[in-house]
Amino acid sequence: MLDAIIFDYDGTIGDTSMRQYEWFLYWNKHSNGDAPLAYFSRFAAVGEKEELTKERRVALEDSPGERVVPVDFQGFLQVYNHLYNVGGGQFLYDAFGLPCDMSDHAHPVWKHYERFKEAYVAPAFDGMPQAVKRVWELGHLQEDASFNQRVRLAINTTNSWKSIYRDLSHHGLLCCFDSFVTAETLKRYDANGNSQAIMKPSKIAVALSLSVLGAAGEATMFVGDTLSDLQACTDVARTGSYRKERLVPVGVAWGFDGRDVLMEGVKTDSGQAYFRHIVETPEELVGLVESYVR
């Protein structure tokens, strides 16, 4: 049986990859005028398994290489995912030569980004609104008296609730979710309002979701589209407990990383971890959830 299901948003429910592309085009035009959106070649050449030391970052900034213009959206998405996996958000902006300070929310990039997202509702992946509603229905109370609490659904994302709320409302999904952990939630846990260190793949965000849901880790499904999601829901230690909990990780093949990357798994202190299930379609996700709750 399941206590709860935690959903990532970007790349799982919301098809936000095109929004990121449009945002980078917008911020590049605002910052660099008519110069085309381009990334530095030496940044892109860093391998995802390389150690990105402070000295290596400084060397890249001093000699970033040639500027390369992605040929199209798919080309952008490929390098975007690679750069993010190598060094996270700040490394991504640095690689494209775009002004940004992830640790300073007074930086102009944040104000512009929030305005941009207000005007751009991310589409949902085909079939996902219907799948989420069906999953919500499957979690209703049953005739079985041993099942005296419904399966709760939650959103766990590094994005802001302001933008997620608008998207969920647009797709008619607000009523399906019982709680959320977003950027605003995590900021409360940092004295300087900088939550980057405790965002996914940190396990703190997932531990918070479990606490809000009142759910046991082994009875909670985590649905995500990246290896960062897998890492975040593996060996989660909650406050006041030394016991590490492993959620039921479900990878969706239609998101940012794709099936081939998801199948690689991640290295953890207790060994290599893998998604327990990888689903190809929203309909397959519904069937999987049904097999757990019935």
C-alpha cells in the first residue's frame, strides 16, 4: 500500500523545457542585445563525472573558449541538460555568458524571471493532467477498513510556488494535491534566504515533504524525471532519526533526462541506486499506481 505520492513538477507534469529556452532567449536579448544565444565551448566540454573544483571554475572563466550557437531547440536542450548536470544553475548561466547570481535574490535576473514566468504558463505533457486526476481518484478511501487514510499527493520542486500554482490552476490540478515543498519553503530554512544548498538533489526537501504528508518513506512513491530526483529520494534521513528511508522511485521517460540516462542510476554511500520503475507514458504511470493501491 501507499501512504503518499510525491511529484516533481518540471519535466514530469509540466513541459517546462520550452519555457526555459524562451527564457534564455529573452534574458540573452535583454543582456546582450542582438547577439545570438550561445554557450562557451570549454564549459560544455567538462564531463558530467569530472570534479568541478573552484580552481577549475576560475580557469574556465579566464579562458572559456569559443562561443557556440545551438542550431535549434533540441540542440539547446541537450547542452542545457549537460551543463546543469555538470555544475547546476550557476554553472549553466556562466556557460552561456548570462548575468546571474544564484546566491543573491536581489540580482536583477530574479525579478525578470518572475515577470517572464507570470506571462508564460508551461504546458502539461500530453495525458499528464488526466493521469494525475486518475491517480488522485485511485487514492480515495476504500472499503477495506485497514486503509483509513487516503493516499496523499504532493509537489516537490525547486521552482517557486507562485509559478507552480498558476500552472496547476491552469491545468485544473490544484484540487489533487495536499501539500507542496517549493523554493519558498526551503528559503525559511536558510538564515540568508538562499536555499540552493538544500534544494534537490539534497534530501532535505524530500524529508520535509514526508513530514508534511505524515508518510513513511518506504510507503511513498516519488515520481521524477532526472537522476537528481533519484538521488534526492534515496537514503532520506529525517530530523531526530538516524534511520535512512528509501522511497519508491519512479522515473518518467518523457522528461529532461530520458530513459537511457535514468537507467544509469546514481552512486550513493550505500551503493548504486536505481529507479524501481521507469514508465514511458502517463497511462503506464496510472497502471503502476493502481498496482500499489489495490
